Amino acid sequence: MFWMKRTKYLLYALLPAVLLLIPMTAPSASAQVKPGDFITAQNSYKVKSLVAPGVFYKVERGMTMKIVPSSRVDWPPPYRDATEKYADQVRLSPDGRSLVNYVAGQPFPFFDANDPRVASKIIWNNVFRPIQTDDYDLRYFSCESVMTGLNRTYRVLDEIDVGHYAGYNEVGRTEVEPMPIDPDFKQTNRYWLFALYPIMSPENMRGAGFIRYRYQDPKKSDDVWSWDTGVRRLRRLNEGFMGDAVTGSGLTSEGGGNIVVFDPDHYSGFNAKVEEYNYRFLGQKSMLGVVHAEHSPEATCATDGGGSACPEDWETRQLYIVEATPRQLNNSQALHSKTVLYIDSEVWFPLYEDEYDSSDQLWQNHIYWLTYRDRPVPDARVAIYPFKRSFVVGSAATDVQTGMSAMCYLPSRHTPEKECWYINMGAVNRDFFTTASMVRAAP
């Protein structure tokens, strides 16, 4: 009995380095590239089969890659311990869409590629991932809208600067009290709370903000509000617009047609309500991604018009590929016919995503640059952890049909806040995620 318990503990300790029950579906990326290679538009053919079509589009148009040796990313020990403690009791609902008996840690650390519900299990693992389990507050980030293209001149068309990008989880808490579930969950049924406010620039958006609540009830839509400083009006938004990069957040500038922003359903990778999509597992593949980024703040790419972060360190990763298709019954306003997610098997974060239009043509691509260290920036003095953890340091949204890109820097390159990412430190509590707090923060 002791031997069985000890063996199980060792398996959890090795997760996610051990690829359990998922067969390889492609040769290693090292067959095409090797550490030391430098990928440009001229030799982009070397990585065509190793990245998503949308990422290849970026490489062809000037985003460079430094190929580096692969190294593992370990889960934070509290998250690993919670997985060991609670995973055995987690189930999918009879219809295969909702999560049952989840408390904390990874819901499904063991799964079979032949399981007809494997795609849903992967998506729920993405929802309750190790990167941030309790709360987070990113102070000062910026996104620049540019036209991307090979050797295009770097010219910022519009820029948006935001004071706080923050979240609070009521379920799955592993490092900050109350753990593992906030008692408020029993009253409100909220999985998590999110806030983005106040906007610092452009001037005509200064003070605006956005708040969103996600509920456990699969039939209850998200509650979403935005604050418009121009008319000083609080607006209730329809969840159906959260997948629209133009109007989704309600934070577009008046007359600012050049601003390209991430739609709220992709603020943190794939962020849509799980039950409103159907999922199909497309396999596991050895591909390239960034999980040990060299720069923080990220570097502006000089060879693609500033539409990405480059050059940056790309390495071979094991990615789960899942196709998400809107269920028209609940998501009739979705503008994308499908989204293909490329989820890292250790970080459990999509390193990139491709979205397709109603004609099934590639429309938008999202790339996320992550790093792995015990602090978000090298000169941190407060946000320092007793173990390494992952941080998102850059992201880009690109309309491949127009060439317009939004490159986001997390943190901003001009931030006065040198710590930037406060993850699982109690930096924000539930009070931060009220409309009253958002309105008070507006100038």
C-alpha cells in the first residue's frame, strides 16, 4: 500500500514532464532545426511544419527565431500537491461539458488519447492551469497597433496603456488564503473575476475599464461591464461579443479605427466559456514555442514592423492540438468558425492559436511569449518566489488577411512599476473586481 502511494506521488512529481498515454504523432522538431539555428524569412521553410499556419505567416513576414535547447518547466509545488490530493475525484458531467467535484490542482493529469472526451479534458486542464491559481495583478502593460511585414518600417498607429490587468480565482486556490475555495463561491457560484482598468492612454479612453465574471453554472453567461469615461456611463455588455476583437471589450477608441486589440476571449490564451464550444482532439505534436523567453520587458521586432517580439528563444515543445468550434445554440454571435489551440503539455497554456472565419479561411493568429523564472523581471525586489513559475511577457494578435497586428508588452517597456507581475501574492482581493472600484479609479 505504501509502495502504491509512493509510486503515485512520484508520477505526480514528474508531471508534466512525463507524457502520459498520448502517442507521438510527428517526428521531433530537431529533425528540421537544431539549437543554434537562426530562422528568418529566407529560411522560414525549415519551420513550416513545426508551427501553426498563423505563426508561419509571421515568420515569412519578418519574425525571427533563435532555436535553443529544450528544457522542462515544472509546476509550482503547491499546484502539484493539490493535483495529487484532489485529481482522483474530478469527473466530467454526463454530457461531457462541465466539471464535477473540482477543488484545486490539475483536473485531469492522466488521460487517454482514445478517450472520446479527451479534448474536453485538455481544455479544462487549460482553464485550471498552474500559471496563476489564486490571484494576479499585472501593473502597467501596453499594446501597439502596427502594420506587419518583412522589413517594414516600425510605425505605431495606435497604442493603449493600461494600469491593471488582474484576476481573482474563487476555486482552485493553492497559495493564498482562503484555500482551496473562497467561501464566497457558495454564494455567488463564480469561478473567477477579471478586471482591466484604468486605461491610461489614449487620452479619449483615459479612465475606461472592463470587468468580467465567469460562473460554474454552464447555462449562466458571463457578467460583463465596461466604464465609458466619455459619457461617464457604466454599460452591461453581452457575453456574445467577447470573441470580437473590435467591439468585444467595449474599450475601442472613438474614431480610433487603427486600434487592434485582443478580444476578451483571448486575453489569457483561450478564455471563452468552456461549455459554449465543441472540442476535437487533433493530436499531439513536437513543435516550436517560447516558454523560456530571454527578454522581459519584451523586445520589439525590428524586421517585421514591430508586429512581434524578436529575436526570441524558441525551443521544441510537446503541444496538444485542439479544435474549438462554437456551439451555435449558445454562441450564435461568434465571428469565428473555429479556433485551433496549440497547448503546451507542461505549462498548460496555448503558445499560439489560429482562428478561422466563416469561410474557413485563416483570419487571426495569437502568439504568447512566456518565460520561466523565480521573478517576472530580473530587477524585481518584491515579486520574488521560492520556486520558478511561468510568466507571460508578450503577446501578439495578427489579422493575417490585412497584416494589422497588436503587439502587447507585459510589462510595458515604459512602466514605472518595476515588479509588474504579482502572481498568487494577495495583491488584489474580491473588492478590486467591483464596478464601484472601477469607477472610482477613473480620473
